[in-house]
Amino acid sequence: MQATALARSMTNKIRVLIIDAGTMFRESIARLIGGIPDFHIVGCTGTVTEGLDVLRHYTADLVLLGSSQRPGGAITFLPRARPQGFNGAVVVLTSELTLAEGAAFVQQGVSAICPKIQDIDALLEAMQLAVQGVTTIEERYFRAATELRSGQGLDLTEREWHIIHHLMDGLSNKQIAARIGMSEATVKAGLRRVYDATGARSRSQLACILLDGAAMRQ
């Protein structure tokens, strides 16, 4: 009953669960975020198992997940949390991440992969975007996830990979053109080639083909 009442009272705030093995780091992040009116900390734990236990009692809109890869670590969180009923967003915080590890997180459907040492404003922006359903993931991780999923590299140019990356972030053709410094007609031509290479007929179908639906939250 206490958890239910708390969830109701905090509906106007983004409810955040922090999971990180570093005591000092997670406590400092909790202090920073807890002092911002838009956020409410529902838990601050050192392990995924402890975090999952928090989610049995409290609702979280967002999980800040330290990227420890030890057995039972961060990479196991989403496969365990989704069946438990967690439907929120995940922002991975990392000080060191291999390309394969980043690709695995992308395939699981995380919303962002952020360095632990960065401007707090940049982290807050990534968190806000994650809750809105917008991903902010480096293209190298996205590309690695796509190629691992398909079992082979797609025969696409650097320009076409840039277009795909921004398209998956929800940008329009016009916005993509402005972001990467080319005409809208060039973006459209690049998309036609991407569709031809993948067999997709729409943006949503392209997303499903590239990531096999793994990054699409219901």
C-alpha cells in the first residue's frame, strides 16, 4: 500500500531507479538527480538483483544502469526486468564498454549509452529523451547491433549509415538533412537505397528488419 500511494503522489515526476556497483558514484548521482524537481529517486542499489527487488514494490519510469559485466551484472537486467513487468526506459552509464557489449545493450532496447564522466546537463537531457521514447546511442553501437543481428554487414555507404542512425532517432528527412549537412533530396535518395538493400517498405518496417524488433518497446 505504501508503494502504491507513493507512485500515485509522484505521477508528475520521472521516477528513477539507480543501479551501479560503485557506492560513491550511485550516491552522488542520486543526490544530484534527487535535488531536481522533475525527478524522484525510487531506489538506489548496487546490484541488478537488488534493483529488480525494488521494481517489485515501486514503479520506475527510468533506470540508470551501471555497465558492470560481472556475472549477474547489467547485461542481465532487461531480460529479467521485462518479464517482471518493467516497461520503462534504460540509460546505460559506462566508463568502459566494448563494441560488442554496446551492441548487446542496443539489441536489448536501451534508450541511451552515456559516459559516467560527463556534464550532468547532458545526462539529464538523455534521461528526458529516453522517457519520451527517443534514443541517443552512438552510431558505432547501433551499427554493430544491426550487423550482429543480421549476421553480416549490410552493403551501405557511410552516408547511408548516418541517415539510418538519425532516422532511428525519429528525425524527419528535413531534420536529417540539416543534421548531416546535405539536401533533403539526397537524404530521400539514400533512404531509397537503404530500403532496396533491406527490403523494407516503411520506416517502422526498416526498424524491425535492422534490429529484429529487439529495440522496439511495446
